[in-house]
Amino acid sequence: MRALTEWLDAHRTSTPGLGPRAGRVLRVLAREPHFASYASARAVAERAQVNTSTVVRTAQQLGFAGWPDLRTALRTQYLRALGHTPSPEPIAPPSEQRHAELVERSVDRSLGQDAANLAALAEPRSKAAIRALADAITTADRTLVIGTGTAAGPAHILAHLATNAGYAVDVAVGAPTVQLAQVLRLAPGDCLLAINVWRLPGRCANSPGSHANAAPSSVSSPTWRPHHWPRTPTTWSWPPATPSAPCPH
């Protein structure tokens, strides 16, 4: 996702005079592009704790006509970062033959990307991480999986398959405060697995004997960290840039 971050930084540096409130808006765009790429100006404003007009003005200061134009540009950059590059060829209004060709091309591209992902995942370090993650779940008394937005899909699939296999695995659902309450009910020997397919937060949280892929920084802050969470969580990332290491605090 470095390209998206660099794209935002380029707009930021080329726009002098951006105030602290505009900075809040840009931080939301950088940290949560999966949310901001489809959100309304009001939703982004609530997330950034500014007025809706601030979001609109920020977009205009960056050279866009308004929030819809900035959101469209952000969505394009986000999808490209995920590997979903829009087809450069027009598709409307296509003929039946042209439509069939475009569909076939999209299918080939999707299957090719899946094959490439699986090939990359089959390397030894990824296999070791998968085995370690499986051990963490199978040896825990109970596992709580956190995953919202794009991460909700793999979170629910993992919980469904693990439950069918006989393991006590649940997905934290509801508002963030409700999910936090579920995390705080974890006991020693439980496993907290937080999935984030966008970017790894700088802080993670877990209970004794648990392992985390990622976790909201608010959970790991001193305000919310229970006394029975003394251990440093383990992180697994893919594609693996570096060997598994303790999550930084």
C-alpha cells in the first residue's frame, strides 16, 4: 500500500496551508482507505472528529472539486494497491462479443492473481506462520477473532471452519465498544486473533498464551490493558517481509 501512502503524501506536500483539522482528515484517508474510499463526507468527518465542511474544504484544497472527486481518486488508488487495476479499455456500452471478451479477461486475471497469491503463500516462512497460528488456536481454551471491514470476510470464514472442526472460535461483532468488551472478557489461556488486511497497526494486544495478527491501538493502550495481559503478542504478516517478531509497542 506504499503507493497509496505516497500518493497522499504528494498531495499533502504540494498543498501548503493545510491546517490541523485537514491533517485529521488526511490521517483517516491514510489509515483507513478501505473505509474512506466508500464513505460519505459526513462519515469521514465523524471519524476524523471534524465538521463535514472541513472534509469538503480539504478536498478542494487538494485540488479536487469536492469530496466525491477525492473519494473516487482515493478509491482508484486503493483498488490499485490491492491489485485490482481497472481495465483501461471502455466497457460501456459493449457489444455481446466485447462483453464476453471482457468477462473472460477478468476471469483470467482473477484466477491468475489467485494462483500467484497461493504460490507466494507456499513459501517456507508462510507455512511456518500458518502452523504457528493453527497451534495458537488449537491449544487455546477459546479464541476471539476481530476483523471489520474487508477483514470481516476472512474472520467469519476462519471462525466458521474452526467451529466446524470442533474448536471454540467466535467473531467479535457489534460496535467497537461492544467488541472491546468482548476482548476484555478474555481469560488466561484464551487467544485473541485480530485480522487486518490493510496495514499492520503499530500496537497489538493479547492475553496470556494468545497470539495476534493485529489489534486496534486503543485496545493496547495502558487505559484498556488488563493486568492479566502482560505478554508481548506475536504477529504474522503476509507477504512476509521479515521473520515473525514481537509486535512493537
